Amino acid sequence: MDYQNLCLQVERIARRAGAFITEERKKIKASDVETKSTASFVTYVDKTSEKMIVDALKELLPEAGFVTEEGTAGASGEELIWIIDPLDGTTNYIHGIFPSSVSIALVEKNNPVVGVVYEMGLNEMFTAWKGGPALLNGHPINVGTASKPEDALIGTGFPYYDFDRLEDYIEVLRQLMRTTRGLRRMGSAAVDLCYVAAGRFDGFFEHALHAWDVAAGALVVRQAGGIVTDFNRGDKWLFGGEIIASSTAFFPEFSETVNRHLGKR
């Protein structure tokens, strides 16, 4: 399979969806926002964007199944699966702030082989494919070089529905606040991962995530020279609801901090 050409076509699909999302922002009203659960929202923009993406991807690769946030399409044992978040950062979007993004990944036997994240606010297209580089608007990117906490800026996300490990999570934040250059909570895990890939963040961690939040961005990190694992430094990050991503240099110390408080014993 020509992953590079496939990635280029997915990029065009993501850009079309992003243009629709950006245009609709001028029209959206409070009455258009549905509450899925506390602090989890969906709009007609999410749903329409997802249908646009799914329809286009079905034409591109008819044999593939789907895992989608809004349930537009599903999977039934296919080897190739599209994993889609049509609007990552919906809460940001409805409040008129950035970032928000379109995230599309093609996964083969649980391994992402194509990843596209389009962040509309800065018009930044992050792309990667199996065997290729990580790109930002067509230019190669690489993870950062920081190896010590005092040189590192960390991205994370705050739990909004799973609070069972809140105290452990706060302990990680407490240590990182004391030892690093700072913490940032952007509101789009897909973008956070791409910021690790571009060297803007030196590390990112979050729990209570879904596959559509991380599949595309994780591939971008890996192709940019970074490491992606679960909290136990294993490979259960795609469907396991937790992720660590960082540069190779920073990974040992960063992952130890996260693992100490949030790893499974």
C-alpha cells in the first residue's frame, strides 16, 4: 500500500472538513450544543463533519472499517480501520477559542500507518505515514532535545468524566509543577501530541482518553522520533485510555514520574 499517497488524500479530506468547521463557527448558537455528559459536548458541526469524512474515506478505501467518536460508521473485523475524531476540542470550539482539530488515522492490526491532524486555528496540518517523516505543512518536524525536567514544557489534559484517579493525577501535576518549565492544558489531545512531535512540548500525558483522541497524533510523534506508551511503558495506549508521549531523551525521567503515581501495580 502506498501510505504516502494515501496520507496526501486524507490531508485533503481533513482540510475540507476543517474549512466546513471554521465556516460554521460563525453560525453556531447555544441551542446547537448538546450535552453528552458533564463537560462533554457535541454539535451538528461534529456530526456533519464526521459524515463528510466517513463518506470520503469509504470511497478512498472501501474495504476499511471505522471507529468514530459520533458513531457514524463502525467496524466488523476489518484489518484496516479508520479512527476519526471529526472535531477534537469541541468545548474550545463552542467557546470560540483554540486549538480544535480534525484527527484521522488509518490503523492496521492496531498499528497506525497514516495519521493526519489538522488544527484550524493556526492552519497547521500535521501528517505522518508508516516509513515516512513527520511533517508540519509539508516541512519535516522532530521531537525536542530536552532531557532534564528543568528544560521541559509539558502538555496534559484534565479529567472531565473519570475522576477515580484524581488524587494520583494531582500528585503528578504537583511534581511537574515543581520541577519543569511549566504545564499547559490545550484542550485537544490530538494537537498536544503533535506539539510533542514538533518539539513545542517535551512530553504529554493524559488518561481517560479514547482511540480517536490519540491514534493520528501518536503516529506523528513516532515518525518525528518520539516515544509513545501507556502509563506502564507498554503498548496499550491506543484503546487503553492512557498515554505518555515524549522525546527519546526525556522519556526515562518523564515516564518514571507518571508511572510512579499512575502506573498499575
